[in-house]
Amino acid sequence: MSKDQKDNIPQAEDQFGKTGKFVQENAKSLAVIAAAIIGLVLLYVGYQNFYLAPRAEKAANEIYKAEEYLAIDSLKDKAIAGDGSYPGLEKIVDEYSNTKSANLANAYLGGLYLQKGEFQKAVDALGKYSSTGSPVIDPLVLGMLGDAYSELKDYSKAITFYKKAADKSPNTLTSPMFLKKLGLVYEEQKDFKSAAEAYNKIRTDFSESAEAATIDSYIARAEAQQ
């Protein structure tokens, strides 16, 4: 064994000795921390299995009636407030928060409030929606937020959400629809260059969409104003 190796042994022993001493001196506090972590994990598992899961099932069972009312114009108020036997979307959101049904109820409520002209309520409801990965609902919620802010004449936020909606899960159904609305808001803001860019993106990227069939006239109008 070389001299350097011999010299390193006391250093290593000293280092391990310090580590061992730290563990010994802090064994009680480390045990408390470990127990606390285990306790939190058990609490979370219990919360998920014995609290959230039953509530989620109950919410799913109760939201279906509101969804039936959604499809009938004359019953949409019942979809919002309930009918006495079944809870409405507002109650589902309040009583079953943190469930998928409550999250979906926020999307439904936002759309209903938009139809009723209650635009701030729409913003409040849609703002509570959490993205689920749905290629249709997620961009629609963002686009409805754009609609609500546009109606409130908060065009800066409307532009932000229309852009997000168009870029979220690009497809020929939602993307061109919100690109067209984006262009219209830009025109309202007299930003005709940006409007033309939004319209042109429909023509180039979503040429098979319904919006593309008539977009040339929008492009011509925006370009003529530049």
C-alpha cells in the first residue's frame, strides 16, 4: 500500500465517521421526517380512494341529467340551476370540485353563460377549467374565453386566447374557426397586417376547412386596408 493510500485511510474514516455521527445525532429527527412523509403518502392515497373516488362517481351519476337539458334550448336554465330532483351544473361545480365532472361542468357553464350574454360569468367559469388533453374540448374552452373577452371588449386578452385556441391540438375543426375570429379582432384593432396573416394561415394550413372556402374575401379586405 502506498503512502498516499495510507494517508487517505484516516481521511476516509474521518469522513464516514462524521456521516455516522450525523445520522446518530439526528436519528430522531430523521425518523420523524420519514414518518411524516409516510403519513402524507397514506393520507393522499386515502384522500384519493376514499374521498375523491366516491365523489367523482356520484358527480358523474348526477351530471348526466344536466347534459340532457343542455341539448334542449328551453331547458338550459335547468341545466345551470337544476330541477329540484337533479343538481344543476352550478351545484356540481360547487359540491364536487376536483372531479372530472366538475371540470367538465365549468366548460358547459362557460358556454351557457356566453349564450345568455353573461360574459364575465363565462370568463369565471371557463377560467376554472383544467386542460384534460382533449383535442376538441381544450381548444374550445380557450376559444370561448376569447369570445367572452371579445364581447367584454378586452381585445388584448381575446387575441391571446384565440391564438392559444388555434394552436392547441391543431385540427380543421377548431383551428381555422379561431384563426378567423383572431383575424376579425385584429381588424377591430386596425392591425390589418396581423389580420391578413391569420386569414392566410387558414388558406395555407387548413385549406380543407369550411372557413377556407370563403377566406379569400377576408384576406383581400385586410390587405386592402394595409
